[in-house]
Amino acid sequence: MIAAAAMLGYAALLLATAPQLARAGWTDRAPRLAIAAWLALTYSAVASAVLAGLAPLIPAHRLGGPLAWLSTACEAAVNGHPGGPVLAVAGGVLTAAVAARMTWCAAATLAASARASRRHRRRLRLAGHRDERLGALVVDHAEPAAYCLPGTRQPVVVTTGALRLLDDTQLAAVVAHERAHQAGRHHLLVALAALPAAAFGRVPAFRLARDEIARLAELAADDAATARSPRLAVAGALLALGCSAPARTPALGAGGSTAAARVRRLIAAPDPLSRAASTAGGLAVAVLSAFPLVLLAVPACCFFRAGYL
């Protein structure tokens, strides 16, 4: 029971710290590390809730060594409490409910995304033509837009409106931005962030994580584009495209509602995190991800020691 309470408390603590992470100034300087931190926060919270439900179901028997006192205390608390069996059943129900909800939402989201991607690819084959010089698929449409579909082998799509609006340097920056989305598997990261929000939409931290990871993915692609194109060219392309991201497609676009803030960031050119700070952040993310398993270590040791597996 101590492990279950600790894991529920850990999940609540993680969800409560989400607004502080959203306001942290370092995230814009290291968007990839920030994406990892958000994913670790959300999925550690979900894992903690699941493991908290499993903990009362694990029979805690006596261990040798320094863990003996804790195992004995847990066993006595469960067996001596009149509601012990009820708590165990409630834990099992909690685990099953969370796991079933996540599985259902994942399956439904994947199926819907696959259908939308197939439909959109069929339309692109009919409406688009390949521009080898640009390395993109050009679609005849007056609205200036540029976006990419999931997968490194999928095309970058640019409308004729964007071709008329952007110069060659800006077009190259836009294509580099979209290729960075594909190379970084940003579609997958955004989908992973959206899953807890879809499953448990009333939890503000999950909705915040979904929005922040979508924003940070754009920042990461902006940074990758500046490695291939001048920073001001990337900013100019974003400013020109404005809010033209294709919200009705299963894609990530160079424009979007965050374009103005991204332009200001590109012009300001913030310094990236130092190597020491990045290493410390990576270690913190690893600890954040592993902590639920550490909390479950004692009852799991009891389980294996008792010979149930």
C-alpha cells in the first residue's frame, strides 16, 4: 500500500508541475529536450497510475535484508485492514480502466490518422506534380502553404500560392523545415502527446502537454532549418506563410498559429543550452521516466521472491 500511495502521489505531483514546465524559459532554447521532458512527465504520470493499481494486487511476503521491515509493514497493513480486499479490487479496476482507455484511444487515433493519410495521399497524386528542383510536390492552390506528411519517404507539399509568395532562399528554408519534421519523427511525437489528452481530456496537464509538444516540434524544425538556410530567410518564410498551416490535413506545416512568436524567436536568436545543462536535463528526464518503476521495486521483489512467477 505504501508503494501504491507513493505512485499516486508522484502522478499528482507530475501533473501539478506541468504549468511550471510550460512557463520555463529554457524550453524554447532546447525544444528537443523539452519534448522529451513533456513526454516523460505525461507518460510517467499515466504509468504511475497504472502501477498504483497493480501494487495492491502483488502479494508482499517477507524479504531478507534491509527491505524486510518495509515488506512486513505493507503485508500487515493490507491483511490487517478490513478494506484490504476492497482496495486490491479497486486497484485492479483502476489499472484495467486506464489501460483500456489508453488502448482504445490509441487504436482509434491510429485508424483515423491512417484513413486521413490515405485519402490525402490519393488527392495529392491526382492534384500535385513533382518539382525536382525544389524537391517537393507542388499543388495548384491560391492559398500559400507548405507542409509534410508523416514518414521520411513522404512528400513535402508546397502550393502554387507559396511559390508566388516566397523567393528561392525562403522556399529552400521551408523545405528544410518540413524535412526536419520528417527526420525528427515529429508527427509521431505529436501523436504520442495527443494520446493522453484524448484519453483523459479533463486533465489540464495532458492538454497542456499536447499543445506544448506541437509548438516545440515547430521550434525544433525551425532550428534544423537554420542549419541549412539563413535564419532571417526562415523567419521571412514563416512571416509570409503566416497562419496558413493545413489544419485539415494529417500534416505538420511551416506556418500555423504560432508563426508570429516563432519569427520573434528566430530574430532574437536565443543561445542554446550549454552541454552541461543539456546533459543534466537528459539525466533528469531519465530519472523522471524510471521513477515509477523504482517505486514498484519493493512489491515486485516480494512478488518474485514468493515464487509467483
